[in-house]
Amino acid sequence: MEQYGVSEDEVRSVLEEADEEGAANFGRVYSQKQVEHRRIRVIYNQGADEAVVISVMLRRREGASP
């Protein structure tokens, strides 16, 4: 998270109010959300009463040049 400048509050926001959610590899789940000018993706394992965050990354906007 530090590498991309993503705060814990932003990660919490992505998990609670995702724009998109889906299945990821190894039975994990992803949630992503547009936060200001960044699209943040969080990969996590969903437990009975908590989410264990595995990875946080920034995604490029679709159609953006590499």
C-alpha cells in the first residue's frame, strides 16, 4: 500500500463500497473502485466475519496508453 500511496481508509472504502467485484485466482476475491483519479484494486480472502487483504494495486484506466 505504501508503494502506491494508498491509505488504509481507501482500502476500507474499496472493500465496503466497490464499483466492481469478482473472482480472482486461488479462490480469492477482488474489489475495485475509482477513488479520485485512481482506480484501486484490492485482492483478498473473505472469511466468516473479516476480509484478509492479500494485495493492493492501482489499475490503469481502460483505454489509457501504456
